[in-house]
Amino acid sequence: MSLWKIAWRSIQQRALASTLTAVSMGLGVALVVAVLVVHTVVDRSFRRGGEGYDLIVGHKGGRLELVLNTVYYLSQPIGNIPESYRNDLLEGRVDPEILVETAIPICMGHSYRGFRVVGTVPELFEKLRYRDGQQYRFAQGENFKAENHFEGVIGATVARETRLKVGDRFKARHGVGEGAVDHAEEFTVVGILEHTGTPNDRALFVNMEGFFAIHSHASDGAGHDDEAHEQAVAGDRGEHHADDELAHDLHDHGPPSRSVTALLVCLDQSTPGITWRLEREINDGPVAQAVVPAGVIANLFEGIVGNVQLILLIMAVLIVVVAGLGVMVSIYNSMSDRRHEIAVMRALGASRLVVMLVILLESILLSLGGGLLGLLLGHGLIGALSPLILKHTGVAVGMLHFQTVELLLIPGLVILASAVGYLPALAAYRTDVARSLTSTP
Amino acid sequence: MLQLKDIKKSFTQPDGTELPILDIAEFNVAPAEQMVLVGRSGGGKTTLLHVIAGISRPDAGKVRIDDWEITLFSEAECDRFRAERIGYVFQTFNLLPGFSALENVLLAMRFTRGRPDKARARQLLERVGLGHRTTHKPTMLSVGEQQRVAVARALANQPKLLLADEPTANVDSGHQQQVLDLIRQTCAEEDVALVLVTHTPEVAGQFERVDHLEEINQVVTGT
């Protein structure tokens, strides 16, 4: 008969108290599992936003703002860059040795019912990829065509929340929030993107030519000449004030060239380190800044979201520790009842160390049993919620989605159990055999 | 095989004074001898058994079992020696309630150097008439059956000395003789020396050797 079995028998004897103790430990462990999965989901969905291209090129200024604005459609655009810079990149005028495969223009400054309207080109959905190299697909309809200036496609979340369907029309609103004004022109929805789990689910994408055109007409009302407004820029220095500043520029300095908020750049990666080289060259130049989104997103994640995750994890671990203290209290409270049993074992020849070990093993069994219960509970919940998680974040997590860090739970629980079991084990160690044997069991 | 020499044992009382319990100049038991020790309640009988078993250390004197002077042993050595060479039958049986009859016997084997011998444990339970109740927990056994399991447990490791502390005191009168016969018979079969403590004259009357604790213990206590 092993010491494990002796410890197990003791647990069985106090079935109700043991079960409750293990369940409290299980809930703590389930919470840790949940936090770890939430961490994975947030991490993946966060980093996924910047996948599919190598560089973001935009107006000089804050790197983080550029990424927030371009990748997540958050915050205000920091400014625009000339559209001609796209050709400079594609035609090798920035660095003749670097082959830029694609430079997708992004124009912002409009919204529809709270969702961003993004002016771009059809190549965005043809040449860029998302989530581990997947191609954009349309749940309904198709991509907009370059020659049809007032066509657009919408993200899955936008479709769900606005109930826009293929064939419906919508008016882009100049700016975001209060004070925004609807443009007269309407865009026709020609496609609804499949759910991607990226910020693109929450945006409407329209033909960039139409985007420029509505800018032009909006500015007509301000009394500027048509030629200048045909070349209007989008989102110059902030969304809501873009037109005003544009008008000011036109008035003072004549017609500006067309400009865009950002360019999403894909490079021929056959030469190692080429991304960093082009980034440095663009940043050294006077026109624009370039950022590698992955690096900025990683910093943002670790700096802000990562800390929240850490706090959640610490709280979850504290709950496990409190559950561990519950194990200690449960075993310690049983010690007065068990002193006689311990004395009997000692009288049968068990050494002090053996009875101490039995108590420690009992603590370990309770903690590991609770931990196993917690893992099953945590992963069962994840399995049950996985369709919901996939729908809302695009991150696929299954019931068997284990993380390496979960392996730490086993030694962690053993260490915790040994620590909390020490006090009752010490009580067992110190049991006065002769006195306990003569007392009534 | 058992020799006690100049054993003294006292307990410290709450007021700090020492209460002498044992003062025994000499006490011997031969190999396979069966003897009974009678005495009044509180006379130090259980304390004497604890001292012989190494559960309590005497304040002075020597306890020798076979060639081993256990009073020189460390506590851990004493535990191991007790597990391997001394059987103990308690007045209140002291079976562990969470374990079956078989497991209670196996438990005693767990604390020796050898591996628990399940076949011997079953054989012992059969010998005490409980071969059909090996999986029963103590609460499912009658008082007499519990004491029989306790006897089987005490003999599990083939001890050379069996200490029985009032083994029939908690057994109903109908089964007292049965338990007593069982202990004496199994000790005889296994060549085990028996020191049986009792305050019942009927039990004592069945032994050839009857020692009165009051006669060998120079401390006058008890009620």
C-alpha cells in the first residue's frame, strides 16, 4: 500500500470537505486557464490587424498614431502624404534597389453610422492577405471595380450591425461623431466581406476615386473652384477639420496635389533586411514616415494590453493561492480529528516523516485534483464558447487549445500544495503518540 | 527475549511537578512465553506497554528485545523496529476507519522494509475467520470482528513480541473468550511472545504466568 493510497483514503474519508476544497481550487485554475486563453485571443486578434503588409507609410509624426489610425481605424489621422509618393515607391524613386510589389493607398476622414469609411483601391482585397496568408473572400457579392467610382464593399460586422445588403446605398458622412455632415453622393454596396477577425470587419471600403469626388463636391459648397476640388485630398490633418484646412490651403497656396492618409506597402522579401532599409530611407527623407506595424503593435500590446493581461493573470494566480489556503485550512481543521489515526499509524511503525509525507501528499492530491478539474472546466468553457469567440474575434480556439505555459500549472500546484500542506504536516509530525493513543478516538 | 532493567518513567503535571508512573527494577519475558500483567486502572500498565514498544521513552533504564537495546535507538530506528518486531493490539482496536479490513492489515506491513504481502494479509484474515470480509470497512464489522482484524494486523509482520492492551475490554462477553483464544492460539502458532494487560481476573486466570504490576512497580499509584 503506497503512501499515495493512504493519502487518498484520507481524502475519501472526508469526501464532502475534500470535494469543496478541490472545487475551489478548480475554479481558481479555470480562471487562470480563461485568462491565458483571453490573452491568446486578444494577442492574436491584436497582432492580426497588421498582418498582410510590410510597412505603413504615412505622414510624419507619431508612429503609434499612424498604426492606430491605419490598422485599427482608431484615433485621428495625423496628416496626409502626396498620392504621387505611391508612384515614387513603386517606380523605385525612393530606392531603386528595392522592389516594392504593392502600395495600397488608404484615405480616411469619413464615416457611416460610426464605422469608418475608407477610400482605397480594389487591390486591397486582391493583393493583401490576412490571418496567416488568407485571401479576402466575399460572403456576398464581389469586390468593387476600379472603374466604378461609387462602389464599395463592407466588413462583416458593419453588415451585421447596419443591415446593409448588396445593392443597398449609403452616404458617407464627413468626419466622425457630432458635427459630421452627410455627403450627397451615395455609394452602392457591391460586396460583403467574410468575417476576418481583423479591424476590417468594422469598416466600409469605397473606391478611392469616389472618395475624392465626394470631397470635391462637399467643398463646392464652400465656394472653391472645381479644378482644385477634383484634386482634393482626403482627411488632411484630422478628420473633421480636413476640409476646412484644405480650403485654407487652397485659398492661400493654390490647388494641392491629391493626397492619401497612408500607403500599405508589400516588398519583395528576397533580400533579407529590406524592410528595415526602406523604413530607414523613407524616415530619413522629407516626405513621409514608415513604420513596421508588427513592431509597433508588439510594443503597444506589451505596453498597454500586456499589462492588463498581467494584472488579470496575477489576480487569477492570487485566487489559486487563496484556494490553496483553503486546502490548508481544510486539512488543518481535520487534524484534531485525525490525531488519533496518526498516532495509530505511528504505533504501527510509521515514522514522523512518513505521517508528515502523507499529509503533504494529501494536500498535493487535493490541489492537483482541483487543478485537473479546473483545466477540464476552463477548457470545457473554451470549447463551449469557441464558436462565439471565432465569430467575434476571428480567433479559432478549441477545447484542446492548450498552451505551453499551462504546463507550469502542474509544478506550480505541487509547490503551492507543498507550501500550504506544510503547516498541517508539521502538526502531524509533532503528534504526541502516547497521549493521542490514550485519548478517546 | 524481553528484558527491562531499572525502568523509571514519570510525567510532568500541569503545576510542573513530576508524577512518577513506573519504577521497575526488572521484568523479563522468555521467547514465545505467554504472560499476563494485571493491575488497577491508572496503575501504569499502558505506559509500561508504550515503553516496551518504544512509543514512550523511559526516563531511565534499559529495554532489551532479543539482542537489541531499543532505548539506545533513535526515534526513527525505534519506529522501524516496532514495525518489524512488535505487534500491538489496542483496547479500542484502533482500526483506521477509511481502510478495509485487508487494507488495515496491509497498512501495518507498509512501514517495514519489505513490500506489503497481500497473500499473508489475506491468510491472516482467514485465520481469524474474516476471509469473507476483507473488503469491509471497520464500521461494517461487529466489535468482535474489529478486534479480530486488529489481531491480524498486529501479527502482519511476523513479530517476535505481541503487546495486547486490554484486548477483551471492549468486546461483548460472548466474544471475549473467542478473542482471547484467537490471540493465544495465533501467538503459539507463530512463536510470538505475548504480554497481555488486563484487569479482568477471568482473563488472567487462564495464563500460567500472571504478574501483578503493583508487585513489580515500586511506584504506588492507581485507583
